[in-house]
Amino acid sequence: MVRRYITHIAVLLILILTVLYLTGCCFLPRKAQYTREKRLMVVTAYDAGPKSCGWKRKYGCIGPPVYAYGPHKGERKKVGITADGTKTKKGTIAADTRYYPFGTKMYVPGYGWGEVHDVGSAIKGKNRIDVFFSDHDDALDWGRKKLKVTILKPR
């Protein structure tokens, strides 16, 4: 009887420790998934419209959207789709992917948390990002700001 009781307690203890290990616990710390950094950056804004993203309608005001300039000029443009293939939404950030790969999380004061999913022709270097707004007027109101941005880069 006592032996069975000890066996049940041992199995229960092993089960609890396995669950704590897999879900994380303060007694069993995990290796950080991100490196944290703060950097003074020039933060501008963009929207999915033709002025921000460099597209136009193929036949004036009608027809499919096409790239207005650059290496893909005249080719069909998927409006509202980022460089990594996701749909644009609040929190989408465009950055130079040589320094901030897709999936890098950033906290921009006055904007909130965002994640790098896009690139831009004018977004070059470590100290420059573009934050997405769904409305063109909101993007214009944001303007150009120098802010201390918190960056969480994936390891």
C-alpha cells in the first residue's frame, strides 16, 4: 500500500516538473529569444496609398495598380501587402533588413509596439524606420520624428 502511494506521488511530481519545464517557470529560466537595444532613430510614417508606396493605376484612374518606378516599373503591384507577404496593419514597420530582419520587434514612443515586415526605397541604414498608418492624413500628421526606439532583435 505504501509502495503504491510513493509511486503515485513520484509520477505526479515528474508530471508537474515536466509541465513547468515545457511552459516555463521562474525556477527554470529560459534563454532569451531577443536581444534588447535602444537607439535614437528617425521615424517617418507611410500608408498603403500610391504616394507612399510608389504605385499608380495602369490606365489613369482605372485598371490594376502597377509599380510607378524602380526595377519593377509597370509590373502589377499588390497593394497593402508587405515585402514579407503579410497584410499591412497598425504595427507594421518598414526597416533596412540588413540591420533589422523581418520579425524584429520595436517600441516606438507615441506609436506603440510594432514588428518589421516591410522595406522601403528610402529606408536605409540602422537609424531609420517607417511606421504604418491606415490613413494618409494620419501618416502626414506623424511627420518626421527623432525618437529613442527600443529594439528586440530575434537571436
